[in-house]
Amino acid sequence: MHAAQNSHNTVAYPGFPYPKTHPDSLAAMAILHGLNPAPVEACRVLEIGCNEGANLIPMAYAIPTSEFVGFDLAGVPIERGQERIHDLGLANLRLFQADMLSLDAAALGTFDYIIAHGFYAWVPERVGERMMVLFGELLTPNGIAFVSYNAKPGGHLRMMIREMMLDHVRDIEEPTRRMAESIAFLQFLVQSRPEDDPTRLLIQNQLEHMEKRSLEGGFHDWLTEAYHPASITELVEHARSHGLEYLSEAVLPLPHDPTYRAEVRSMLESTCGGDIVRQEQKLDYLRARMYRETLLCRADRVIDRDFTAENLRRLMLASAVESSAGDKPGSKVYTIPAGFRMESHDAGVMALFAELEANWPRPMSLRELEPRLSGTGFRLDNEGVTLLIHLISAKFVSIHAWCAPVAAGITTHPRASACARLEAGTREFAPTLLHGMLKLEDAVLINFLKLLDGTRDRTALLKQMQEQFPELTEERTRAGIESSLRLLFRAGMLEA
Ligand SMILES: C[S@@+](CC[C@H](N)C(=O)[O-])C[C@H]1O[C@@H](n2cnc3c(N)ncnc32)[C@H](O)[C@@H]1O
């Protein structure tokens, strides 16, 4: 039996919904770059190495009119996924066990979106080669492929850590013990070096990621048999040999990225000219990049690398900001769920956020927004485009090509996504209709979520909760119901 099949059958990989792989996100990035991707509500999606379908199942649930296919070498997680599909009655998703190397790809048809998350750099090279062959053969003319991988040059640093881990646990068989002992060894290593030592800081930084992961996840990420970081240059050369081209990363770089610095831009222009891949490679040296999530399209597509008002007008915008009064007179502070805040007294920005905040969790098209914002100072001229791109890169605004089936408000008989209700209590998180996840640690919230099947109003919900949690006062239960409904609504878990 193949090694990967073995380990994924015996050690469950903790899969999640990955928002950046969602067809909405892929389509929005493609539109921003001037392409014409398939509509999210009428597309075909393939996930390679989908494991138990933790990414595909919530997608297929939220987009019932599109078709989803996933396969994996490991049969045990595929069976787990098939059970969930059955429980949810999803007719638009098929998961099956197959080895990439012997798959009858032609029988699958073509796909508008192909996802390979956590795959390319963690499988033997011939399997990675086959992935690129499939991208080349199965992608529709306007199709988009997503590939994540350990990137160079930072991948070399990770290789150093991985080699030390592998050597330390070479006599240990059991996978989670291998990971636990590896972590303990790295902790010892960190403690035994001076505080400002660069190697200590490097290992400490990676340790922090490992400590947040489960031992099972860490084992698959760090101690797999195959581990091949690739530079952006290597990845794109590989893609080009199969008729594909570099589109962009899955999201815009964050505002502190070196790409926005004037002296970096002038170095890039003088050393790389307009070659985007050479530029990205140089930037990766500055970033000591360790991981990438890259989008590819067909080589003959015409890509607009300068963001234009015309392309932005084809998109929808959303924002999870919550506003409060700012420190300066007339200004407002905007906070996003990740905790970042910004203050603005610009009338155009404040008007934009007022519209988006009132509409959350639904997106609004720029065509709809522009007339509503006229006269507020918000204009999609060059300055307005730059400002909007800045808000998008800072994650205060997200771009969309599709409206998730989320409720516009909290209804009298609230219904949470069946997908979330199924997962509640079986895992420590539940997927949202926005393809995010909500951590569910509290038994009261888990039980409450399970009650939200659309048949109960507030009175019925109160009665059920009082029966389940008699130790809580009525006042506390009532307040808990309201705050939980607001939490679930804002997370995008309540259905339209
Ligand atoms: C690190 S896991 C990533 C799983 C999932 N894509 C995610 O990101 O959550 C890699 C997956 O690739 C699968 N895999 C490895 N080699 C494969 C092959 N030859 N054919 C199909 N799947 C394979 C493994 O079984 C495993 O489920």
C-alpha cells in the first residue's frame, strides 16, 4: 500500500473550509484581473486530494446549482465524507477514492475551478507532475486552478527544521508521538539558545504554528514522506509547460508587504522590467516566503495586471466592519473580526462602510453602490480605485462574484445551515455559508445551533433551552438566545 494512503487512512487529517479556494473567491480574483470566469452558481469544481471533503461539502451545500467532484488516494476519509454527503442529502457532490497516478481523468469531464490545497509540495514529484497535467487537460478555457505549496526560499528554512525533527524521532513509529516528541525537542532547542539568536527566533516562530495545530495535522504537514518546496519560478515554469499561466496569488498582498514600497518597486522595475514572475521571485527573497497560494489560468488569457474601475464594477463588495465613534471629531473607528481597526474621517470611506456594514453579511455590487454614494466623495477615479484596492488588501473589504445564501436579517423562525448543524458537536468548529468557520467550544451554543432548523420561534427556542439548561435563569437564557442569534447571523450561518 502507498505510504500516503497508509498515513491518511490511519491518522485523520483535520481538514477545514478554505475560503480562498471557494469558487466565489477564485472568480472574484479572476474578474479583478479582467478575466471572464464561469458564474459561481453554474460551475463545475474539482478538488484533487480532497481528503474527507471538509472543504467541498460546505461549498456544495451553499451552491446547490453547481457541481462538485473530489477524489483522494485514502479511502477511509473518503468514506467519512460520503457519510456526511448522505446525511445532508447533497446531490451535487461526488467524492471517490482514486490514485491520481492511475485516474481515468477524461471520464471526469472539464472543470471551471480546480483546487489542489495542501497537495503539490507534500506528494512525490511524479504525483505533483500529474496534478499539473490534470490542470492542463481538465481546465475549461476560462478556468482557474488553485495550488498551495511550501515555497522557496523560506521552504529551505522549514526543511532544516523538518530534518532535525525527522532525525530526532527516527526510532519512534506512532505518528502523533512522533509529532509530540518533535515539538518537545524543538522547545528544548529554543530554550537552549540565547534569546536574540536568529535560529532560536526562526524555530520559535515555526513552533508557534505547530503548537496551534493538532498533532495529527502537524504530523501530516511536517513529517510526511514527501516534502518539496517550490519557488514561484519553478511552479510557473511547470505550469507553463502545461499551457497555463500565472494569474495572481489567491488574495492581494497585505498592506505591509514589500511590494507596496517605493524603493522596492523601483528595484523590481530596474531588475525585472515588467516580468511579473521575476518580480514575485525577487519579492519572495525579501519576504523569505515559506508558503504560497497561487492561481493559474490558461496561457492564452489576457490578464489586466493594473486594477481598473471597469473590472471593479463587475464585482460585489462586502465588509464585516463594526463602527464606533472615533477619537477625532467626526471620525469613525472600524473594527474587523480579526481585531484590526482603522480610523477614518473621509466622507466617501465612511459612506461606503455605512452601506456595507448595514448590508453585512451580504455583498453589494459596485453598480448598486456607486449611485448611492454619489455626492459623498466616493468616486471610482484613479484615487478611488487605489483606495478601494488598499481596503481590499487590508481585508476591511472583500470582493465577491456571488451572494452566499445568507439571511438578510434574523427572522422569526431562524434556520442555521444544515451543514453547520451536522458538524456542531462533532468537531470544534462549524462551517459558515461564507465558507469560513466558527469555533464552537461552548455546549450551550452548540445545543442552541442544533435547534435552529427553521421550525422554532423565540418562544419555542426559549422553552427548549430551558429544558436543556435548567440551571440557567430565564433572563440569562433569553439574553443568550439574542446574543447567539446575532453571533450566528454575523458569522453567516443563518440561511436566507
Ligand atoms: C496534506 S493532505 C491535504 C488534504 C486537503 N486537501 C486539505 O488541504 O485539507 C494531502 C491529501 O492528498 C492525498 N493524496 C496523496 N497522494 C495522492 C494521490 N496519489 N492521489 C490522490 N490523492 C493523494 C492524501 O491522501 C491527502 O488526503
